[in-house]
Amino acid sequence: MLKINRLLSVFKVLSLLFFTISCSTENELKISNSDIDASFQITKNFENATYYSPSSTSGHHYVGNLEYVLGDVKQAQITNALTTNSHVNNMLDGFEEMGVNGIRIAIFADGVNPNETMYNYFYTEAKARGFKIFANPAQGHGGARIALGMLNGTVTSVKTTAHTNALIDRIKAFAQEYPCDWISPFNEDDKTGDTWYTGQMNNIYAGLHGQVNGADLVGPCTWGVPAGVDVLQKTTIKNYIAVATTHNLGFNHDSWSDFITEAGALPVWDSETNNNVKFTGVATRIDAAIDAGVNGLVLYNSWNTINKTTGVLSASGQTVKDKFTQYYFIQNRESGKRIKPYDNVNDNSSIIQVPTTWIGNFTQWELRPTSSGYVRFRNKGSKMYLEPETNNNYADIISNLSFSTTTLGTEWILSNASDGYSFVVNRESGKKLKSKNDNDIETHTNPADCNINQAPASWTGTRTQWELIPAN
């Protein structure tokens, strides 16, 4: 069953059109009406629908139950792969393009950070750009490594009070120096009794609760979902954590339901996931996590999908982005038509109407929240944004590639109209997105006959009413 983003859970969707089709040619991919099964019609019965921007994110709307999607630079910090300010800036550009709303960083034991200068610069710049920060120990058996004061090498026993206190003290000190949104004292520290006694785990979380400079404690961040189930069952850490987290490194997809059950009312994250195929016919970890209904993802080693010299996202990074990003068709109530740029990849292209049978990348849009509930509509195929050509009444809507971050013409807000439809109002002009007529480019080859414009704010007719239909 297709899951709707919990941030859009006010909508009651009875059935969804579900296609994942890529269109790389200039002409949009088309299918005939006869190819669409009648059972895949879109309901418009969204009760009192208002499309809100996620208050928790500076990124995108996400699929399924996802609220948080975090990039990951731990291995870059562990291996000292980011050695210049330019590397860091480009990396953050890439994470912005990816659409994550947070980043995971490493917690090192005292004195073993390979490049504290670049670490500090990355932390400062990531915070300045609005990314939320999640920190947990470097490497596998990370909590034990911090207790032992090491980064690499063989982990020895830490089942003593001294090691418990060493880990607590280091996490407290880190939190004072680097205020975070979430902190875990563990990273792949195994089930109870292996690396740590059950009582130690209880004491570590109890000793950190309310002592990490305002951060939420999360955990247990175990190696494997079954180990996470074990910790939640046998310890008291649920008294202290705000998010239940685990890694699914063993591809134990069937164990997600058990972990979610043990988490109870707590949000659940796959705190280290990727899109790698390990077993034939077995879902990737990111697909399994989304399908299980987790509320957050940490995209393991995702820094490696960004060119640190240019900030460009790789093809594999784009593939992962497309898995967690919710794309939409923007469809008019009166005409029943969707919108797309006429010249797919050209700046300043007219935005036109197309039939509902057009489903490729250039008819799909992502929502990139800005502030105060406003969003930018970014085209999946062209990477360009909706904007009125001028602020005048009836000005045409065009696609815009380059704009200042202070340009309000690319920002829109959706407010409730009726029957689940919304008005789409421009922040700068104050005017509404409007369909001029019922024409579409398939039946009228002149784009001027079927382009989209803006109408005065007082207009409330059905040509100014729109619905956002999930495209994936």
C-alpha cells in the first residue's frame, strides 16, 4: 500500500495513480487513456485540505512516513577526506540539492579527530545553512571506542564502571562544544551483554538524560534490527530516548515490524541505510525501511555521492533522492489538466497545460519549503522553478533557473479552497496561479493557446483551484 507522507496526513486518499517513469527526451512520455485502469482514478475527497510545508525541514516533502532524511559525513571525517573550506562548501551544496534536512557527524574520543579544523568548519557551516545535526560515535563499536579513547584498532572489553563513566563524560563534553539536535552514545555496539552489560546501557542513557545541552537522545543505533529489538526489550533506554534508531546491516527486513512495535509511540529511524543491492530478489535497505514505515533515514556515506570539487550530485545520489522525495503532478480543477514547461530544459520557458496522460519527469514537481509556509515548485526534469513573468494581473507563468535566495517571485503558498483543492498564491505578486482555458499542448500546438498565468487574489473560481497528486 502506498504510504502518504505523514505531513500530508490530513488528506484522505482512497486511491492513487502510481507510476515511476523517467523521460529524458524533449517530448514528454505519453500513454493512452485506455492504458490507465479505471481503478487508478484520483480521488478529490481531501477533507479541508491545506498543503503545509513541513515545519521540521528546510528540505523537501518526503514519501511515506518520513519526516527526517539525513545526509552522512562520518566516513569523510574519519578518513579526513574534506581538507579545504571549498570541499566543505561544495559538500553542503550537494546536500542541499539532495534535499536532506539534517546531517550525521562523528563523535571522536578525545585527541583522535583527524582534522579538527575542518570538522569545526563543517559543523559551523552546516548549522548556518539550517541543517539539523545528529552526532554519534565514529566507527563500529563506537561507544566502546570512545570509552577506550581510540579511533581504530581492536576493541577490548569495556564492561567496567570506569568505561561507563568515560563514555558519559565524553558525550557530555562533546554536547557542550557542539550543540546538536540528536545524540546517540552508541554506534553498532551490539545487543545487550555483548559489548556492554544491560545495566551499563541503562546507566549510560540515564546519566546523559537532560545533560546533553538540549539535544534529544536517540538509540540504540545497533548493528542490525534484531539487536535493536533486543536492546529495546531488555533495557530501560525508552525512558530516555526521543527516537528509536537501528541499522539494518543484516538485511533483516522482516524484523522492522518487531522493532517498530517495541518502539511503541517513539518515532523510528533507520539510522544507517543505503540503496545497495546485496541479495538477488531482496529489497535494498532504503526501500525496506520506507516500506516498513520508518519516520527517518540516515543515508550512509552519502557524502560520497557528491563531487567535493563541484558540489554536483552523482547519478547514484539522484537515484537515492528520487526514492525519498515526494514528487507531485499539479492539476487544475476546471480544466483537469496538468502543468509543465513547454521547452523542457530552457530557462524562461512558458508553463503550459498537458493532458493527465503525460506522466514523465517534466510534469512532476517537488516542493522545496522556504519560510513561513511558502514553498518553491521545482520541476523534476528541468530543475527550474515556477515564477510569474511580472507581478501584473494575467502575467504568464514561466520557468526560472537562476534567482537570488531573496527573490520572492519563486515562492508560493497553498491555502484551502474547497473539496480538497487549494489556491496557489505567489508571495511577491500576491496573485493566484490560474488556468486560462481547457486547452492543452497535445491539441493546440501553439504554447500561447494553453499557457498558465496569474489572476487577482480576489478570484476564487475553479480555474484558480489546484490539487497536488503524488506522482511516486
